Amino acid sequence: MDKVYKGAKERIWKYVKDRAKINAANRAKRRDMHTCGPKSFARIRENLKNANEAKKEPSLAEVFRATRKRVLGRAYKEPIEDTQTKIARMEEIASQQAREHVEGGESSNPVDPFEAVMGKDPKGRLRLYGRGVTASTLGKVSTRSSGASVYVF
């Protein structure tokens, strides 16, 4: 146990340093980071749902806005201008669709404001739902007693 293969320690340390550089570069590419800390997206969605009088599920744009709030006086690594621009565009699209709905019934092509601004979700992933949530598991609720899955629509 005292003897380490000659050069193994250096190779392992070099690998760790290389991975740290790659990870730092990938973190630098991220944009619109959430500012809700350790609070889960499920908890935020539930709070938004309970705050709504009709108890309806919040839209993706509402969740995006709620998870990007800033605290005055706190320093952040990323500027907020890009995020504020995206939120304004989402609100503009939502108000335009509401106007079209009031004026002439259905809008010509109803689009989710979040998807219109941010683009489609990457394959196999749902944004603003938290880790591990996929399209196939979103409508599923697992019951522990029977082990069967029940779909909720």
C-alpha cells in the first residue's frame, strides 16, 4: 500500500487539473443562472401555484421570472441585463397573445412565451422543472404502496 505505481500520482493529478479547466470553461458558458439557491424548482412551482387564486400551474415564463429575482445590494457574477431582456420579451409575447385572444378569438399560432424566447428544450430534458425530470416522468406519479405508476393528466 505504501508503494504507488511510479508516475501514477502525477498522472492522476494532471487529469484532475485538466478536468477542472474543462469544468470551469463549461460553467463560464452558462447563461441566465437561477438565483433561488437550494430551494427546489418543485417547491417554487408549488408556491406559485398556491399564490394563484385559481390554483393553476404556473407557466414556464412565470417560473423563469420567479427564479431570476435579484436581492438588492448583493453582488452577482453575471449581469442581469440579458435576463431582463428575455423576461421583457416573454411578457411582450404573452401580452400580444392576450390581445389577439380578446380581439379575434384564438391567436393564429399560440406559442409558449418561454419557448419562443429560449428555444425548444434539448432532447431528453425539461428546463425549469429541476434535475431528473423528463417528459415521460412529468405526468407520472409513483405510488410506494403498490409500486404501480399512475398517470396524471
